[in-house]
Amino acid sequence: MASKYTGIALLISMLIILTILAPASEHEATSRHVPDIPLPSDPLCPPGSDCAEVHTCTSDPFTSPLEAETSWENSGPNRMMSSPHTADLTGDGILDIIVGTGVEQPPEGSIIALDGSTGELLWERNASQEMFASAQFAHLNDDTILDVILGGRQHELLAVSGVDGSLIWQFDALNDARENWYQFYTGQFIEDQDGDGYEDWLTSNGGDPTAAPGAPRDNGYLTIISGATGEVIAVADTPDNRETYMSPLLYQPHPEMELEVIFGTGGETWDGGLWTTSISSIMSGDISNAIRIVSPVPGVSKGIMAPPSIADLNLDGISDIVAGTFDGRLIAIDGRNYSTLWSLDAKEYAAGQPTDAESWASPSIGYFTDDAIPDVVAHFVIGKFPEYHSSITLLVDGESGELLFSEDTHHTSFTTPLAADLNGDGRDEVVMIRGAGALFSDNEGYIFYNQATILDTCQMSQYELYNRSGMSIGTPMIVDLDQNGYLEMITTTTTGYSSDVDQWTLTRINLNATTPDHLSWGAYLGTNFDGVFESDS
């Protein structure tokens, strides 16, 4: 009998220990304040209602294809994985382009700024590593021009003057906050935490590209860094002790709700999840109470790599979350209670129902149906890291999760699609860059070229905007650089890893598209570079 009770006691002790060590359970939101907002009716936009007819296509459809004229093109050494972002650095009222460059081996890189009007190189700040993140902007010194923070491999993180690229600070990995530092991803500026009058920098640090697939990885960090000096203000280990590759996002579901931080864990060969925590928890150095809002599929060793996108999909006034997971799911999460609004698995819709579909790119949000409810478009590559052979695009009704359109392509695609009304028909088009290469017909090798395709969501027809040699890894931009009422497209092309030459190319394309009152999703992390979709209502 004694041995029986000893065994039971041991089992109970083990269960208690496992409960203590386990990360926060999915949808655990007991202490979260949610304003008293009534649940919306179902359906959200009944047929015949004003809500149902906000984005109806014009009765006289625009049939001419979009025209694209190259305004300028500039090239330089190094490859380019970074996505271009824009800010006015010269004070002339025209937005300029800032982007990272680099190669992984031998390591080198830079941050460059190009004049938006002419394409002339304004300045270049050299770096010791490949700079693959995307630029974000804030005032970090006493002049009137926005400054730049951009990160990359091997703990390279630079803050530079927007005026001339001169160094404001460089992250010092020899600090005593952590022994080891890894890659820095695109971050967000947050309110001043150290009282020096300047915004501070929220980012993630993790990933070890030198480790083989499946090899053990150290956990990653969420980090708050002084915007003025680059000193570490706070750092917190991931709650599940997994690596992290995801750019964190700020998330305030409703003005009456607390500001949250969304982050992801896991990688190509390690499971993880999508989590939410608070600035105050990061400041305390402990995010073990983070809420996991998307859990890994049991037995599948894949995490969440790409940032989600934020939009109100059920029109209840509370912003929701749309995430693409590295195991191939596209999931809409209710911002009210973290329940699942809908979920699709790309593998079920891809040709041949493959065993693996993976997401390297954020979903995009736009208006692709008649109603006032935002919809979703996402790319998934088909195959298992690091070998891909095709991709699939999914266009999904934001309210119901119904698949509206899907297309398989022999390209591989790692960029976020864009959404903008390019022909004035009242409905967003989808701009798809299929960009890393395509298999030869005999499946024996890759052709490296990139192609821009426009999907007209009124006609459900496609046409090619351009076709180029080389790879396109960075998400392009659709923007009115000159503020003259007409849109431009900023694209990147880079030589491949097998090329004898390392070269980036930036191109400005003038479009015969008038600037809409509302630009739905114009860049990596959305039109405002923060992952948040702003409705046109």
C-alpha cells in the first residue's frame, strides 16, 4: 500500500510541476479588461443594408490595364532582403526611400537612403552584417528630420541620422543584460520609458542562422532599447524558451483597452506560438504570464515567423488579429476574447494537397468584396524549409472565412501581397510579387526571376505588370511619393545566392492610378508600417 500511495503522490507532484512550468494556456485572458460593447448581429452586413454595399464595383468597369512607367532605377553592391519604407529626409515634401542591404557571408551590409524624386543615393551607412529588417522612423536627436533604426544579423542594430546617415548609436552586444545576442528584427517605437524625452525602441532578438535545421536553439528575447542612446532598458526571455524570428507589434484592440505587445516564437524546425504581453511585463524583465493566443499543432515542429495583421473583421469596434503560421494555417482571432473567428489550412487548397505549406509573409488586409468588412489575402510557399517548389495565394472573406479565390503557381513567393484600389472601381486590387524563382519544367533547377501580377477583385481577372530577372524578397511599396495625387510603386530586385555578383536594384514605377482616399495595405507591415489596418469608415 505504501508503494501505491508513494506512486500516486509522485504522479501528483509531477503534474503540479508540469503545471507550474507550462506556458500560459491558449485564450487565457482572465484579467483583461474588455469594454461593454454588444456583440454584433449575424450576418454583419445583411443583403440590402448600407453596410453590404460600401465597396460594390462600379457599373461601368474600368477595363484598361494599369500602366507602369519606370521613373528611375538605381543599383549597388550587396543583396537586398529588406523591404523599402519611406520618409521625407530632405524636407522637399517628397518621400525618400530607406532600405537595408547586405550579404550573410562574408558578412557586410548597409542602410541606404535614396531620393524619392531622382533615385540618387542620399547617403549610405555601412554595417558589419546583412541588414535585412525594415526601417522605422522617429526623432532621435534635436533636428527636424526623422531618424532611422534598422536591424540585421548577428546583433547588428543601428540608429542613424535621417539627414546624412551619420551614426547616432550602434547596439553594444557586450552589455551585461544577456550573454548572447542574436538577430534583430523590425521593431516599433513606443512611449518614452527611460524619461529622456525620446521615444524608445521595442524589438525582438533571436534566431541563429549558423545552427543547422533541427539543431537546438537558444531562446529569444523581447527587448526595449533607448531610442536616444541604444542602451538596453529591459529584456525578457520568451515564455516557452523558444527562439523568435517575428517582428513584434503593438496592439490596442479598443481605445478603452490596454496596449498589448504581440510576438511570436518558434522557427522553421521548432514549434512555438503567437503570444500577447504588456510593455510593463517586458519592463519587469518577466513575460512568463504572456497569453498564448495561437498554439502549435501537436507533433508539428513549426512556429510563427511572420507578423500578423490587425483589423476589425466583425465590426464590433474591437480590432482582431489575422495570423499566418509556419505550419500553413491562416487564422483570424477575435480581439474580444482570443477565440478563433475562422481558420483555413493552405495545404487543403494547394494542388495535390501537399504535406507542407509555410508562411514567410504577413497577411494583407483590403476590401475585396461588396461589404464594409475587411478581407484577407495571403501567400504560402509549398514545400518544407529549405526546399520549396511552388506557392499558393488565398483570398478570404474577412467575415466568414470563406475562400473567395485561390491560385497555385510554380513561383516561390516570400513577399507580402499589397492591397489598393488602382483603377477607381471602388474595390481594392491585389498586387502579388512572385519573386524568388520558379522551377524549370524538368524540376531540375531554378530560374530566378520576379513578376508583379495584379488581381482585379471586381472582374476576378489577372494581368502582368512586369516580369524581371533576379529575385525579389522584400515587399514592395505602393505610395504617393510626390503627394501629387498619383501612385508610385517602389520595388526591389536582388541577385540570388548562386550568383557570382551581389547586387541590389531599386526601381520607382509611376502608375496611372489616382491616389485613393484610403490606401488599404501599401507596404510591409501595412501602410503605416505598424501592422494595423485602418478602415475607410
